[in-house]
Amino acid sequence: MTSSPAFRSDVSVSLIDSMGGDQRLVQAARVSTKGAESVESAESAGLILYLMRNRHASPVEHTVMTFLVEAPIFVAREFMRHRIASYNEESGRYRTLRPSFYIPARDRKLTQIGKVGEYRFEPGTEEQHDLVEKAQERAYLAAWSAYTEMLEAGIAREVARMVLPVGLFTSFYVTMNVRSLMNFLSLRTIHPEADDPSTPQREIEMVAEQMEESFAEIMPITYTAWNEFGRRSI
């Protein structure tokens, strides 16, 4: 038996593991001049600032983070288009999926103004929010009913899952080095210090914001320098 459908407006990001930090960046950078003695290098805010300012990126690749993300399927697909990380996702072929569905929060902008490439999003009316919520719940419940009906009739999970929508929550591991993480954050967040403004979909920005918190905690010197020099992809 499957549980009853649930609706949520958040996403979840957990830092599972990390390797390296600010000191690892300094060690990797100094191997060019110190060789094996670079392993004895201490943290250096000045060197990190120099690397960020001049976009010397390869030393940043030696710090790696692994996250577990729970988000709607459409967010996972958008994330994986970056092709800058390693991914493993739960499979509807091998397990009965959970009936957890995404519905935008009331503060999520709903209306699109302008043409592609030059548009902006504006807040919706109460009537529009009511419509989105009711329409999505109705569609989700119908899809989940069809899914469970097929499972109860003995239909294979890989076939039954075909009726499920992209608003269904999925979970996946993502492992990336910090150079790739900075690239991702520069594209998937809106920030006043960014030299190159981006316009991400709100739901993937919610994921990026939580990943950024881990970046700031694990590499505070690098994170500060990255912001100082415009949050650029390097």
C-alpha cells in the first residue's frame, strides 16, 4: 500500500560529505613553486584573493562536496543539464515512489511579462494562486490514483511511473568540486554582488541557496573573495 499524497512548497539540501577547504586551495596553488613542500602551506587570505581576482581556477577544484537533494523532478532535470557534477537519483523502476508533490508557495511569482529572453516575472493575484493550487492538486491526485491503480493490478513500476508528473519529488546525490559549484551558483542565484546577473527559476534557486550556505561554511575565505570579485564563473 502507498501512503496518501502530500503537498509541499520547500526543497531540502543536505551536505553529506566534503573534502578540503581554504587550506587545500592554497596547497594546490603553491605546488607550482614549492613542490611537495606545498603540503605544509597554511591558509592565506591574500593568496586566495589573488587567485579569485585573476580567475586562477584549477586550485579550487581540489575541494569537493557531496549533497543529497530532495526537489521536484523538474528541478533535478534542470540541475543535471549543467553536466558539471556526478549524479545518482532514486529510480521509479526499483522502488515505489513517494506521493510528495510540489506546489509553489504564496510568495512565488506567477505571471510572465514580456517575450522570451526579455521577460520578467510578477506576483500573482490571490485568484491566480488559488487556481494554481487547486489545479495542481487535482492533477497530482489524478496521476497518483492512476499510478497506484496500476501497481495494485500488478503492473511493473517502470510502466506505472509513466503517468507521474514532473512536480513529484525525487532525491539525488550530487558531487562536485568547488569550481563547478561556483559556476552553478553564479547561474542559479540572484545576488546584488554578481557581475553577471542571472534569472534562474525560483525552485532551482532554492536548491542553490542551500548549497551556498555549505560553501560559505566550509570555505569562508574563498567564499568571501568570490563575492568580492563579482561571483563570477572561473
